[in-house]
Amino acid sequence: MNDSGRLFAAAPEWPLQDTEAVDNCPVCASPRRHVLHAELRDIVFETAPGGWTLVACEACSCAYLSRRPTRDTLGRAYSTYYTHEGSRSSTSQAALGRIGKLRKTLANGQRNRIYGSRLRPSLDILGTLAARLLPSARERVEREAPGL
């Protein structure tokens, strides 16, 4: 925690002109909603700075960002994600794909242990071992929804 009691350091916000308001549910168009999470931070890709508000539609329960990146700027949020990097060679793309699959497999192993799920692909024993050896990875998996 920093001096202000916030869990995250102040990061520059996503430029307001690069966001759009979402006043109605994108699924059912209802304007009725409530806040699920305020000040969400992009801890996975670390490319969408600032705090984001996730709301839930009271009519259909769809969860969505109340302000979101515009269609033209959304790609920036995934600019470092391994499937969106076009300048890499096909060999390095394949290697990154394998690394991503391994990370998912290990994370699923840890999720299976924590939540009692049966996510696949999974290496339960290795996922638990990796979680012990890499505390930051373990914390990230534990913060994420189990994806069930």
C-alpha cells in the first residue's frame, strides 16, 4: 500500500478522449445497473492504465465497463499480449504461444487446488509447485476469478 492507503500506485489514466460512456447494458439495453468493482487495475497486461469501473446490469446481470476504451483505441489494451504482436517472426510467435499455454496450464493447476475445479489443460502438482516458487504469479492467480 502507498501513503494514501491505496493498494496500487497512482498510474496515469487512460486518456478520457480515448474512452466512451456506456450508459445502457450492451446486451439488453437496460439503464439499470450497480457497481461491482471500482478502481480496477490492469494487472495482467499492464497496458490499460488508470482505474476502471465494472458494473452489473440489474436486468440481465451482464457485467461491463461503465467507461471503456473506444473501438479505435481498444487494441492498445492488448498491445503486449502475445497473440497481438504482429512484428514477431512466426518462430517466436510459436514460442510465445507455447509459453502462454504453459502459463495457463500451470495457473489452472493452481486454480484446481484452490477452488476444487477441474480446469484443463492442467498440471496440478507442477502448478502448485510453481505457485510456491513464484509468489507474484500465485498472487495473480488467486486474485483472478477461477474461470469456471
